[in-house]
Amino acid sequence: MISLFRLGRAFGPIRVFYRVRTFRVITEALKQSATPIFYCVVLSVFLFYSFATLGMQIFGGRFAYCSDPAIDTAEKCVGVFWNSASGILTPRVWGNLSGLHFDNITGAMSSILFLISMKGWLPVVNIAMDFVDDTDVNNDHQASAIASTYFAGFFVAFLFFTRFYLLKVFAGILMNNFRCYNGTLLLTNLQLIWLRKKQAIVAMRPKYPLPTSKFMQLAQFYMQKRSFRGFISTVVILHTSLLAWYRSPVHRGTTEDEDVDTGVWWFHYIFSLIYAFDAVLRVAAVGWRDFLMKGFTWRTFNSCTAFIMLVGPLISNSPVLLILGMTRAFDFKHLSLVLERSRALRTLFRTLLASVQLTLKVTLLLGYVLFVFAIVGVQVFSLTRWASGLNANLNLTTFPSAYAAFVKFAAGEDWYATYLASSVAPPQCVLWGRSSSDCGSPTISALFYNIFYVLVVLILQNLYASTMVDTYVLMSARADDNEQLLGFQAEHLQRFQTIWSEFDTDALGLLHRKHLMALLKKLELPLGLGTFKAMLDSLATEDMKPEEWAALSFAVHQRRRETFHDIEARIAELTYRVRLGLGNYDGLNGSVNTSTNPDLRCPPNMFRFTDLLLVLTMRVLPLESLTVQEKVDELAMRGYAFRHRKAIIIQSAFRMFRVRRRMMSKIRMAKRSSEADKLKKFEPKIEEKATENIANEAPTEERVEPAEVEQSSPKAKTSLSLRISLPILSLPSLSMRSATPERIRAPATVAPILSEHLELQPEASDGRKCSI
């Protein structure tokens, strides 16, 4: 019993499943489906109970029969009889088939579940149709012939309402919740087209520059030709047809085996050489570096198989080398290239290829659930005695055999016999108390196998249908003119990939922000900016006036600048969101974990290939092609871009203010320097004029009387200062910084006072002796 509690450790890996995003979609769909599935189980049990009750009223006590086929009544079913199958005397027993009767509600529910499994319902129907009609006088015995065929209507009605109707509700619930959580339930046709295109954009990677050697260019040219791809596809079909003919017994009646073997091996060499040539061209077209950096793909696998097919016959003549060529038949791209004109077939192959990853993940989840059931089965039923449902080929003794048994049950093998064998109880087994017993448990086995049927058959196996339906809906979206509806074409994406490779020569997927403008100028509309002349010519007309041409040129320049700022803002915002793990990035709902995905890490001064491509494509998308979450993100992105443009305008205005201020300062400095130069030119002339004026006024002042001289001396000073400063005032105005030195240098321009200017005067009443 303690070991049962230890089984809880087996549910630990569920956390690993939940960490992976695709597994998280599956587990979330299962979690969201838990409540509806529980209600559906309750409804199914109620319906089963109703049919079991009705069956008790119709078939109660009638499923009993005698072990001796020659006896058809209970009164005669006594004694022993010779069993020809076993060769021994066997006692006659009147009873029901194990687990198949309607005598009580337990047996009736067991019989109903047996019918649900669709494995042994025909024997039950045959037994029911062998009932003697109630109007027969001999209704007290079990008839051996078909006497009551109308009783089969009960089982047909039950299977119709349960197996073909009610149990399909489980699949409907899972499909609805899976598509709902996966984000494709309420999408329109245009939204599905954009979602598919977005997944293709996210899957795109930078390509290496075009090869420089002529051989590599020629290989790339032939690899891209449709005729060459069709030739390889035809060779694959012929090769598989040859192997199908060789392994069939038709050739044995027409020719000798040795000749056939020799011819098949020669054809094998021819096909191997063609495959090897194809592999060499593939490697030469992209280069060894790109070929190895893409990881292990179908292209790598086909190249390896071609090498083994070519070199293998030199070592061994095993027929495995012939079978190895059949692996190319599983590459559905060959068949889709041959029959690519059929849109329905192309959609089918796209669905198969796109659903491979989801199918593998559902298979891993199913394998884990079978792993848990195998462990529980070994712990509970490993010592149960063997019977018809437990034998050497099917048992729960060890973990490998138990896991193989549950894989068989999941694949469709009958599990009801094993359920009955696991429900054995005394006196059919020995109960030894505390020692090991070979008995089973009817209660535990009923819960165990019914939970297995609901969880594996009704839920997990329906997940395959859910994933296929979701992928088919996504791939079958109407693709007529889908590129025009989205605003761009596939050629624009290829052009972007080519231009990116010119800047990112190492195909790192990262580019510095300083190259953004140059990249956008090389990229044509609608994704890029293109050249200024091309945009102007596309908007201009022949009869446009020069004024209109100038206005249009200014408008185009303004538009290109706003577009660049908008793209720059969107890249910054998207890079910030990806770094924080916000929003939906890969085309589906969910967050991005940069710690687990190193490709999402980007330096602050750089941007990624996928980020720029998503920004450029989402700018030209119509809003009706976006999902609700993408519309919210787009509105937030537009708001950020608007604020970014306003911030650019404010920064440019402040920058222009600083430039104008710097230019005005330079203008003032230049003006000051020019004024200083002019002043230096006027200084000699000012000195000459001052000297001449002083020389002309000196004799007049000598003849003045002393009293007059004393009275007019202040006026002379004033007139002298005016005459000296008058030429200076006639110059252009100077600033304070330049005027102060000039004023300091101005007295030096005045002629020096000589000794003859001083004159001894008669004594005056005011006591002054002399004056100027």
C-alpha cells in the first residue's frame, strides 16, 4: 500500500511538459477541458445506467447457459461431460459468461462497458438473439438458433447513442479548447492567412551572400529550377516503384532471380549516383557553412543516405541498402512538387508537414501517460494469476511487458479480457493474508481500466484529431491573392532577405542601428523607403507646376523622415518587449522566454533580422487581418511611435535653438572683430586730426589775457575733449567688452602736453599761478 503512495513521484515530469510552450498549449487545453469532460463523463454514466436498467428488465436472467453445448435447460445441466477440446471430463455448469449478464446492476454496467469497447459486442448480440420468444411454449430453455432477432435493436440503439454520438462529444470538447487556447478558434480567413504568413516570417533566417565562384552560382541556379526539382521527384517515384516490383513475386515467373538481382543492383547504382549528384549540388549551392549551420533537416538526411547508398555496396550486399532508398518516399515535398497543381492535395501535404511537431508532442505525452499506467499496473497486478486475459504474451509482471500491454491497448487491442482477469477474486484465487496473493481486485481494476479508457482512448487519442483539425483549418485558409490582401508579397520578403545579407555578411541575424537608414533606402516599397527620386516620380505628374513640384518634394521628404522615425520607434519597442518576454512573438499566444532562447538576446545598439521584418510587415497590414491581441499591441506601438516622433521634434527644436545660439554668437564675434579692424584703421587718422587741431589753437591761446585765460580754461578743456572724442563717436557702436579697451586706449591718442603749453601767468586774485 505504501508503494501506491510512492507512485506520486511518477507525476513529476508533468512540470517539464508544462515548461515547453507547445506542451503547455496541450496541457492547458486538457486542463481547460477537465470540467466539461467531467460533466460529459457524468452524463455518459447516467446514460449507461439508464441502458443497464433497461437491459436488466429485458435480459435479466437470460444470459445464463450450460457449459455443455448439448444441454439447453438448467434442469438437465448436471453431471459431467466429455470435453473434446481439452480431452477430459468436465462438470456441467449453468451460469453466465464472465462479466456479461444483466442479472444485477453491477453485471449490467460491466456488460455496457464491454459493449462500449466495441471489441466483443457481436457475441453479446448473438447471445441476445438466441433468446426464445416469450410466446413460445418452450420459453424455459436457451435456444441454439436465432429466435429473437429484434433484441439486436437494443444494442444497435445503445451503440448509436453512445459510441457514435455521446463519446464524440469528448473529441468536440478537446478540439474546441485546443483551438481556443491555441488562438485559432475565432480567427477569420484573413487572420488565418496572416497567422500562417507570420509563422513563415518567424521561421525565416538570414542567408549568406551569393556565391562568388561560377560552380556555386551554377549549382544554385539549377537547384532553384522547377524542372530539376521535378526530375528528382520523378526519380524518387521510379526508385520506389522499382523496389515495389522487385520485392513482389511477379518477377519470379518471368526471369531468373540472379538476373533480376543484378539488374536491380545496377539500377540502385544509377539512382544512388543521381541522389549523390543532387546532394553535391545542394551543398555547393549554399556552401558547407550554411549546410551545416542549418542543423539536421531532411536535406541533411537525404545527403547522408545518398552517401551510404553509394558507398555501402562496396562493403556489403545487404538488402538493407536497397531499402534505404525508400526513406526518400517519406519526404512529401517530392510528391507535392509533382502534383503541385492540385490545391487540395497541396493543402493536405502542408497539413501533414505542419502537424508533425504537434503530433510528436502528443505522442510523447501519450507515452508518458502509458508509462504511468504501466508502473501502476506492475505495482497492483503483477502477482495476479494468469487467465484468458493474462498470459505469456500479455501480462503485467514486469515493467517492459506492462508497457507493451498498454501500448497494445492504446493501439486498439481488446483490454476487456485483461480487465476481467485482473478482477479475479476468491474462490478463483488464493488469498494468503499478509503474504503475496494471486488475487486481483474488482474495485481497483474497474477504476483503473475505466480511467485508462477515458484518459487514453477518449481524450489523448482525440488530441490527434484536434491537432490535425487545427492545422488543416490554418493551412486551408483561402490563399487567393493573399499577398495583395496582406499588403506585401513573398518576393518582398525574399528581397529583404537579400538586402539584409549585403549588410550582415556573416548571417548572424544582428545589425547595428546606424545601418537602418541605408537598408531602408535600398529596400523598395511597401516594406522599405526606396530612393527619394523613385518615390517622388511615383507621386508626380507631367503637368505639375514648379511650385507644386517643390511642395511635393518637401512633402515626400517629410513623409520619408516620419516613416523612418516610425520604424525606428517600432524596432526599439519590439526589442524592449522581446527582451522582457512580453507580447506574442511567434504567431501564437504566449510569452517569450529569453533565458531559454539565446537567439532572442540582442545588444542595445543592434536589432535582429526577425524583429525588423515583423515591424516592416505589420506596418502595411490592414487592421482586420490582426487578432485582438495584435490589435492591442499595434495600438500601443502606434502610441509609442507617436510619442517618439514628438520627442524627435522637441529634440530637433532644442538642437536648432542651440545651433542658432551658436551661430549668433559666431556672428557677434565676427562683427566685433570687424569693428576692431576698422578701429585700428581709424586710429592714425584720429591722431593726425587731433594733432592738427591742437597746433592750430595753440597761438590763439597764447594771446589771451591771464584773467580771461583763467576764466576760459575750463571751456578750453571741454572743447578739447569734445574735439578729441568727436571722431570717436562717429564710429560704429561697440559692445561693452570692445568699448572698454578702446576707452582705455583713447587718452593715448591725445597729443602730449609740451612745456610751451604751460605759461607763467601774473598773480591772480584767486592765487592760481598758471593754467593750461
